[in-house]
Amino acid sequence: MASDNKPVTVALSGNPNAGKTTIFNNLTGGRQHVGNWPGVTVEKKEGTTRFDGSELRVIDLPGTYSLTAYSLEEVIVRDYVTLENPDLVVDIVDASNIERNLYLTTQLMELGVHVVIALNMMDVATARGINIDIELLSELLGIPVVPTVGLRNRGTEELKSTILSTVKGVARFRDIKVNYGKDIEEEISKLQQAIEQDERVSEEFLGNYSSRWLAVKLLEEDEKVEEDLSKYSEPGSALFKQVEASRGHLFSVFSEDIETVIVDNRYGFVAGVVREAVEREFEEPITLSDRIDRILTNRVLGFPFFALFMWLMFFLTFFLGKYPMNWIDHLMRGLGNLINTNITSPAWLQSMLVDGVVGGVGSVLVFLPQIFIIFICISILEDTGYMARAAFIMDRIMHWLGLHGKSFIPLLMGFGCNVPAVMATRTLESDKDRMITILVNPLMSCTARLPVYALFTAAFFAAHQGTVTFSIYLLGIILAIAMAKLFRRFLFPGESEPFVMELPPYRLPTLKGTFIHMWERGSMFLRKAGTVILAGSVVMWILSYLPPGVEYGSGASLAGKIGHVLEPLVKPLGFDWRAAVALLFGFVAKEIVVSTYGTLLGVGENRAMISSGLNQFFTPLTAYGFMAFTLIYTPCLATIAVIKKETGSWKWTAFAIGYSLLLAWIVAFVIYRVGLLLGLRG
Ligand code: GDP
Ligand code: MG
């Protein structure tokens, strides 16, 4: 914080020829001192000026395009900004060449220093028909922007006053970061942790550098940072092992230089900003990426295309998934028969293995191919760069909801699993946005719910599995929108902030990268099958088998008794006691809804028999209501745990459970009643 008697240090940075020297002279008048940067023959100019009672000390940094460690100038700028801690950096941006100039801006922003943009050469930009929405540009970047014409000393006073108000913390400043995409962001977090845990490194560096910046630089293979860090951390240290591991992982995912991918993402961020805030009267040469974007991110066509891709994803999931699914089904049936013939006594063991384990876990495992296919589709959409744009297409809807476009990324991740998705809300700057995004996240239908839809659509909507499943997902999205709107209005009133679409060039995903992504996520599901679902199945089996002598899985079993207690609650929805039991246990993990039916019916090794079993308890109408209920009600235990952790509040965790239960009940009720009114069989 600068007081009136302490001088404010301001460093000027910018691309060569952006007008730094001109602005420097405008700011300081004649008072300047020319010397060299220590140890090198690069000129260093310093001058002073007074404004509004404060003294400004202005330093003219060497012109650079970037802040990598490739040139002496870049290192000077970087070291000055990090080690000398100026109060503020004025980034001189050539408005007539804004796209290239903003690249340096993204890197200054990354350094975590306060930046004010002097948008210079406004006269040239105007003459060339480049119209810049200054207000929007400032909002998107989260930093003040002052238009200037250095040559004619225009904007100098406003620049000075903006410098002072920013240093004094009066001017608006938001901490915006380039998002490098899920893979790189994950490695950045890991590296940040490793840096923070390395005692000597953190002691030595974290005073001047943010751990995020160091992490990004390590991924970029920045020689200077690596060299500096290695003075304090040995090559075999946990930190450097993590560096190796992260680079190795990213290289195998991208099959490309990580640095290139990082640079592409920064340009992608800039491209998004420019597309929003800059309008050109004359056309620029168009690249293939631009051409694709004209269609896919088009204001009108963008949304239908997004919907089409989503629909295609479900179509493929069921269409292609059928075949490997039948193989696994055969395998499970074979396994069931094998146990049936070879382990005949004791009878309870046979029953537990066949009905409980194979029935329960097997009934979920048959959906493994579909889960893998959906993950392949999501990976491809992400790896091509489409998902980053999808976030933007959705941004308009998000805005209308009063949410930040960035909220869409965690929501999108929710389609995979709500647990990492809730954690991903940490990227949101506003606490209110964060709470709303966390609360509605479970409405994004995670893959754990897919087996439920797959089972029920196969039994009741065999000809339209993809479309019906798509409609359930859509229902979740619509409800999420409605709830977000309600929460924004009544629980967390406030305004949303603008959002930059990241437009890195489209890239062809590599087979290896797609496979790695699919496996990372799919294997999680396998682990779950071997643990939570297995345990749930055995518990269900015990409840169905006991008390001794009772008919397996009948109303007289423990499961039946529990179900009958709960039945009145679900009766108005057209469900029976079995549904009540399945939903109760599905609270642990939603796949257990399926394994419960597998176990309860004691026919888990035979999918066709589950389907025919389900036909006794459901009609297409109540089956649809049941899928909707499964979608909406109480997120699974793991999600609840992460909601508690991220909100730090039992009250909001309880709210998340309570509202979703209530909503699930209401929606299922409406579906059932409206269906009956329409003359459907209940
Ligand atoms: P530096 O390399 O960033 O120090 O840039 P200079 O200050 O040397 O400026 C480069 C050239 O651009 C000089 O010829 C300046 O006179 C000219 N210049 C600086 N600002 C403006 C401006 O706002 N408009 C126009 N038309 N020219 C400018
Ligand atoms: Mg100069």
C-alpha cells in the first residue's frame, strides 16, 4: 500500500515498438536517468513524476514478446517484476496489433503482479477499422485498461490516475488465470503441492513467486527456473520426481511438446478475449480453426450442435456398447453356472456367491463397456478442444442464470463424476458462484447413474435407449438451470462476471491420449465395482437371505421388511418396496441401485431375466419416473463427503441432500401423475 510520502514504483513493459519509450517520456517529462541493467549492456531508464500528491518512480523495462527464458530481455523483465516487486506493471499494448501483444499480458497476469494496460496506438487501430470495447476488455482480463495515443500525449493523465487508484486498491482488479485444460491443470496442482512441500524451495521462492507460476514454468521446461530450483532441491527429490512424472504423463497424453500446448492455451485465451472485445471492419485471413469455430461457436448454431454431439455420444454408447456388453453378460452367466455346479454346499455360500456377488457386481460390470465408450467420447470432445468452447456456448445460458461461464466446466465434469467436479469449483472466484455450482452439480448425471438408465431403458425402451437416456440427462441439465436460477435469486443474490472463451486451435486427439483418459476414469469405476459395489451387494444379499428359511428376496426377508416400511413414501410415485430398498442403498453409490435389483431378483447373472423381473414391478411410465428419481435424489456418499469438505458447512451439506430428495420426489410424482392423466399405464 502506497502512502503519500512513499514513492510508487511502476515498471513499463510491452512488446518492442508498442510505444514504451514514448509513454515513458509522456509520464516522466524530462526527468530521467539512463543507465544499464546490472551486469549487462541493456539500457535501463528511470524517471519520476508526481501525481495527486504521490511520487511515481517509473522504470522502462526492455521490450519483449514473452516471458520465457530464451532471451536476456525476457529474463530482465521477469527478474525485475518478481524480485524487485514493483507496485505495478503498466503493460503497453499496441492496439493495432492487439492479439499478439496480449500474449505478454497473459504472462504478466500469471506472475501475479498488479497490471494496468495502456492500450496504445489507438489512433492506428481506429484508422485500421479495429474497434475495441475497452470496458469489456478490462472486464474480461480483470485489469484496468486505459486507451492512449503516446505520440500525441493522450491518455497520460488518466493513466497516472489509474495507476494510483490500482495501487491503492481502489480500481477493480480480478485475479484471472489462463486455464490450461484439465490434464495440465491437474499436473500444475500436483507440482504446486510438491513445491509447497519442499521446505527449502518454498522458503527460498514462495516469497517472490507463486507456486502456480513456478509449476507452469517447470512444465514449460524453463531452464532458468529449473536451474534456480535445483540449487535448493536435489535431482532425485520428491519435487523433481514429480516434475519428471508430470512431464512424462503430459507428453504421453499430448504426444507433443508440453510447451507448445501451454503456448497454444495462452493464445487460445487471447483469441477468446479478442473475439469478444474486438471488432474488425476488415476481414482477417481465416484459418481452418476459425472456419470450424464460425459454425460450432455460432450464436445460433452453437447450441444445436452441442446438443447433437451429446445425443451422438449416448447413441454411440448404447449402439456400440451392446456387443461387448453381451460378451460380459455371457461371461458372468458362465461364472454363475460354474459356481452353481461346483460349489453346491453350504447352500448359503452358493447363494451368496451367485446371487450376491455375481448377481450384484456382475449386474453393474456388464455396463463397463458403455462407461468406457462414454469416457472415450468425453475424452475426444475434450482433447480436440471442443469442450473449452462448449463452456462458452453454455456461457450465455450460464449468464442468464446469473452464473459465471466458468461454472460450466465443473458442471461438465459432473457428467463424469461429481466428486472431482465439486473440487473443480475451486477455480471460481466468487464464493456465491461456487456454492450454487456445488449445489446443482449432482444434477449433472454422472456415469455411476448410467448403469441404471442402461438397465431400465433396455427393459422398457429397447428401441430408443440413446434418446431416452439423452432425455434424462437433459432433464438433469434443465433442473440444474432452474435450481441455479432459484438459488441465485433467493439464497445467493449477486451479479455474475464475464468469462473468456478459450480458443486454442483444434487438434486431432491422439489414440494414446484418448486411451489414457478413458482408462484413468474407467479404472476408477472398476475399483468401485470391487469395493463399494461388492460390499453393497453382499449386504443386500444378507438382507435378502435373512431371516433363515425365508424365500430369497421376498417381502418377508429383511430387505422386504425395510422396503415395506419405506414403501408409503414411494407409493405415490408408482414404485413398490423393491424400488424403495434399491434407492435406499443407492445412497451409498448409485450403481448399487442396479446391483440391488440384481441381488434382490437373484438372477443377476442373467440380464434378460432382470429385465423381465423389472417388468413385473414397473411400467415404462414408472420406469421413467424411477430413472428421474435416481438422477435427482441425494448425491452418493463420496459426493456428500466432498461437498462437506468444499463448503466446510454441515448446514449446506444437509441442504444439498434435502433439496435433492425433495426435488426427486416432486419430479417423479409429476411424471407419474401427468403420465396417468395422459392415459399411460401406471
Ligand atoms: P518502444 O519500442 O516500445 O519503446 O516504442 P517507442 O516508444 O520507441 O515507439 C515506437 C514508435 O511508435 C515510435 O516511432 C513512436 O513515435 C510511435 N508511437 C508511439 N506511440 C504511438 C501512438 O500512440 N500512435 C502512433 N501512431 N505512433 C506511436
Ligand atoms: Mg524503447
